Amino acid sequence: MMVRIRFYQELNFFLKKEQQQHGLEVESAPGQTVKDLIESFSVPHVEVDLVLVNGESVDFSYQLREGDSVAVYPVFESLDISTVNHLRPEPLREPRFIADVHLGTLARRLRTLGFYTEYQNHADDSYLAERSAREGLILLSRDRQLLMRRIVSRGVYIKNTKPNEQVRELAARLDLYEKIRPFKRCVVCNGLLRRLEIGSREWEERQHQIPPGVRKWCRSFRICDSCGKIFWRGSHLNRLQALLHQLEQDARRKAE
């Protein structure tokens, strides 16, 4: 049987050039769900927020019929479409992430900005999908097949390849600007940081972890509650401030 499908706005990114920006007549097998049809074009279902079939909103389990006209949309940021059937879960009050094995630098950047971000450089796809589903973590990946797994309900395909651009992309996509809290989390283990008071008993026990030269000039330290690693202002601060400046500009432009 034949159906018609069109993808809108940024969903065209996932399509071949000749499939973009117009409707497509395609053959559909009897009983095929709209989710399966969408993902046959390599569009992960987690990127879709609204599907209209013949002008009516449906969920991913809808079974296609002869002559159906399917319109597929990403997230609407400025339009009020509260009366239709949204396919994405409600946004998390405190977004928490899990990154695949190829996004280690992005994971560390997100931790630096204060976001809970799980990362293991040996985690396989099954673990990532199951962990995301069980804990309600937003799965970050550049692997479309991973994001297409049925159990994954929260996920983002990362389009950029450079870490800072990946952060900016994600911040714009999920509107993270007001949630950024630098120096809140440990970039090594994801634990929470707290102030290490100079002269305290803990300071006396831990100061050997800090190079003597650093102890001479630096008067502000933070320690991870989980792994005990100590952090201080270093050359990385300039890089972080540059990223924060970019994010501030992005937020300002988005608000205009």
C-alpha cells in the first residue's frame, strides 16, 4: 500500500538530499507502525515531538493505512500546540544525561557546567539504552541506531563534532542556559564539589595533593565529595570562561 510522508524543519537533517523539504510517496507494509516508517528514513523517534496522520495527531503505535498522509515534526518552541498528542516526555526539571562512548569530551564539558552526566568509555549500546530508560537519563549520541532502540524515550542526536559546539547545540536544543552551574560537579567522577577550607583539619590532611607552587598563590579550592579530587583555578578557567561567554551570547540571541 502507498502512503505519503513529509518531514519538517530540522528533521530534514537526517534525510538524503533528494528527500528533503517535500512530501514523499512510499510503499508501506500492512500493519507497519508510523514509528517504523519514520525510522526507515534514519530519523530517530526521540527527535520527533508530533506526528499528524490525515491532520490528526497520533502516537508511534499508529498502524498505517492505504492513502494515509503523514506529517512529522520536531519540537515546537514558539507555537502553542498543547491540544495535540506530544510524543516526547515532559522536560526534566533537572536534566540528567548519559553520553555514549564517543562523547567523552562533551560529558566532561557538561559536568564542568554543573550537569549530571554519566559516562563510561567501555559502555555498550544495550547498557546505555537500558540505563537511560531505567533512570530517566537523556541519552546523548551520534549513533542513530542506538537512539532508535524502542526502550529509549529521552535522547538527543548530537550533530556537531567539536565539543564546544556540541555544548552550544545541546544548550539551545534543551534551553539549558538558566540551569548552568559551573564548578558544581567533578569532571572526573560526576560527584558534587564543595569548598575546601584552607586551615581546616581536612585541609591539613589533603593539602599534599596540591602542588606546592599552587598552594603559594591559590586561595580557593574545591574538593569532590565522591572521589576526593581537588580543583583550583588553572589554565582551564580561561577556556571555560570563553565557553560561558559564548553560551551567554547564545541565550541573549535566543531571547530577542
